Amino acid sequence: MRILLKKDQSKLIPVMLGGSSRHSELGSESGSRNEFGMTGGRLDIVLAGVNASVEVVGLLMAKGERQTAFDVYITHTAPNTKSNVNVRAVLRGKSQFAFRGNVRIEKGAKGADAYLRSDALLFDDARMGDDTPSLEILEPDVKAGHAATIGKVDEQMLFYLMSRGISRKQAEKLLVEGFVKPIRNRIKDARLSLP
């Protein structure tokens, strides 16, 4: 799928992005906000017009032996473009997740602003297969950053909550809710719910 936006604000909501690619090209002064629950796939975005912007917000909840991969590729080709990617994953059982995010800022995309972030919370034997945020910067006058965190559930936090009379299951649910809250607050689609 290819989407071209020119001089407008657009809100794209692919609620379940799975096993396919999505391509968006944003023209001058256009903006896009992508919110989704993930089952895997690839998202390609080109910021091709002055002041074009995109925000990608994603949440994955996996359990069992599910294996999921999600790739985001954003290319800034015009001046004063902005991209923000924020993805969180909660993995249980023997599930696995791979996230590859790439932001490329081409020569001539002066004033571009890019940020790429992914966070994963692991339960049981779940594991992060790959978490690779990368930046390719070909223009010196830009602002760009990336971050990634991967961690197991903190047993001391669980113990503290359980010592207050909360069951382990409820304590885990509280930790998950706290972990995903920054993303849930940004996702407006009511069809996305926590298990």
C-alpha cells in the first residue's frame, strides 16, 4: 500500500499491522500519526516535503510461542521534517520479538528531527530476538536520537506488591499496565485492549 499526503493532517490507524508492508510518502506540510497493535510487518515512510511529520506509536502483547518481527524504515528527504517512533512490547511464555528501526536523514534534509525508541518487558522464558534502532545521518544540521531497553520483570517489585496482599497475577498486571501506560495514553483506538 502506498499513501501520498500533501498539505494536510492525516491520522492513519492500522489497528492490527501483520505480515505485510505499508508505505507512506508525506508531501510538504503534511503530517501523519500511526497507531497500532502489532502482529508483525514492515512500515516504510518517506518524509518528502518541507515540514512533513510522522508519529508511529506501537504496542505488542505476545504470549505462548509466538514469534513476531516488526520493521520501521523512515527516510527524511526534505528540510524541517520530523519523525517520532515509540514501540513497546510485553512478552510472556516463550514468545519472541524482533524490532528493527531505521531512520535515514538524506543530504539536504536540513533541520530534520528524528527519534526512535523501543522498550520490551519480558516474563517467563520470553526473549527479545533483536532490538536494533539505527540512524543513518548524511546531513550535519539535524537533531536525531534513539534508545532501546529490554528487561525482565523485577521480582522485588512483585514481592513488594504481593507483601501488600495483592496476588502475583494482579501484581504482574499492575506492572504491565504501568509499563504500557505511556503508549496506551497515546493510542486513542478503543479496539486495543490489554489482555
